[in-house]
Amino acid sequence: METVRVDLGPRSYDIFIGQGLLGSLGERIKSIGLHGRAGILTNDTVGPIYGKQAAESIRGAGYEVSVFSLPDGEKFKTIESMARIYDWLLAEGFDRKSFIVALGGGVIGDMAGFAAATFMRGIDFVQVPTTLLAQVDSSVGGKTGVNRPLGKNMVGAFHQPRLVLADVDTLNTLPKEEFVSGLAEVVKYGVIRDREFFEWLEGHADSVFKMQPKALTHIIRRSCEIKAEVVGADEREGGLRAILNFGHTVGHAVEALTDYTGYRHGEAVSIGMAVAARLATAQGLCGPDVPERLVKLLVRLGLPTDFPKKLSPDSVIKSIGHDKKAEGGRVKFVLPTKIGEVVITGEWDEGKLTGALH
């Protein structure tokens, strides 16, 4: 088992990474001193596979447990779903000493975190991510929220989990397409922060794609280490943390413009990273080798890099103006200067962005 510490003073917590960890969930929750009733929030795909094991582990540690399941999918990450969660918590008699366990991917993790941040003005929660994307990214850092038609994650809160338990074995039941989607966030970390990690991915892409256990543990641990470093330095995205948005500006627009059904999150981010790298080259921030290497690696890992022909560049430019990171209607892009280093800039040329979208 690997352990990564997210250092946030009194809000610090550990990320546990390894095989066969789900059975220890209850004891790990008990070890950090949580009390009261436990509520497992999951979805109709993950719940039937891992819900019973998670609930039994938590009950075995002496907690009362209730389980609530939502339909699976990004399109259910809504205010309406949040209302159902609040009604469940109230009907089950949850109070300020209760806590929520998020059992699922990024959608469940974000909604469970938002529910925990707002129910009774804030209760504890635990992340048990069961997708690669959630294990390497969304379960760490405390960003929570739901989508609106005009933009992704536009309503939410910062609320850190008390612990994160990433059982690598849960990836064995993950559809291959979902696993591949999560690899986009892994590649992102290499581009923004760690050239050696990017080069490792280039050299081990086949092992990663084939889901070899040692390779999986390595990419999850290193991704969490990088995110923990960034979040520890800038918890609420006042500066450095914005580098984690590499690829997400255009990626979120692609998701919103296709009603959150056309592309998985990682697929959209992959397209967004390719666009951002081409834009960086067009603006003279990096050489053509950066988008070439990035696109080559993404394609080797089974990810899309071409901007959807059914979407117009004008619609994307309009959509990114609604992005929550926009300031005065002008969004800041995260653009690479080389592999392992990026800049955050609001200085970008609309014509060059249009070119990068083609």
C-alpha cells in the first residue's frame, strides 16, 4: 500500500492507494475519529458491485449505515439530484455528527462532497473513488459541485474529504473506455509539473494501457503526489492550483456543448489539452514538438485529440466565456512552455484559438 499526504494544516488527510483496500474502509474511518451515522452515496452501476462490501466494512467498525443510489452518468450531476440527496439525508435522520461516504467515480464524489459541504452547513465525508479519473484527480483536493446547462461545475464549494481510499482492484470492473478516459488526467500531470513522469508514460504506455498492477499503482501514486503538492500550496485556486485546469477550459466547453453525453470527461480534457498545446505553439510559447509529443502519447493511450467537427469554434469561444474561471468575461488558459512546465495567461488571440480548434 502507498500513502500520500495532502498537507493542509488542520484539514490535512491521507490518500491510501493499493490492492484489496475496500475491506479495511471501516477501520480506516474509525482510526480518524469519525462518529455518528454513515451514509454511502453511490450509483446504480457501482452500488451492486461494491456497495455491500463497503457497507459491511463500515458496519463492522461499529457504525450505522444507510445507502442511497443515483442513476449513473454526468447528466445526473444536477441540482435536482442534489435535492434527492438532501431529502434522503433528512429522511434517514442524519445530523451534524453524521458523515457521507462517496463510493463511485467523479460524479458521485463531487455530489457527495457538495452535499457534505452544505448539509447542516457542513459535515464530514470520505472519498472511495472507483474510477481511474476519480482516483488520480477528482477525489483529491476538495472541489465539489454540480453542472448547469451553461457550464460544468458552476455551482459548488471547496470541502476537503477526511480520507481518500483508492482500491486499485476496483478498476478491474471498470469499462475500458472509462479507464482510458482517466488516463487523460494522468498525462496532464506530466505536462504541467513533471517531465520525467511524462517521459515514463511515453516509455510505459503499453503497460499502462494493459492495466498492469505495478504501472497502475505508480501512475495513481505519482498523480496524487503532484496534485497534493499543488493543492497544499494553493487550496482554493488563488494562483498555482489553476495549472490543474490544463485542457479543461476547452474540455468543459466540449462537454457542455454536447449536453454532457457526447464525451466522457477525460476524452474532452484530452481534446482540450491538444488544443491548448497547439495554441501555445501558435503564440510562440513552445515549439511544435510539445503538441506533437502530447498528441502522440494521447493517441497511444486510446484518447481523442481532434476537435469535434460538429462543433463550431465560435460556439466554443462563447462557451468558455461562461467558465467559472473567467474574469471579466475573459478566461485564462493554461498553456505549456515545454513538457513539465506551463503558464497561466489571459493573453490569447481569438484567431489563433480558432486555428487551434481546427
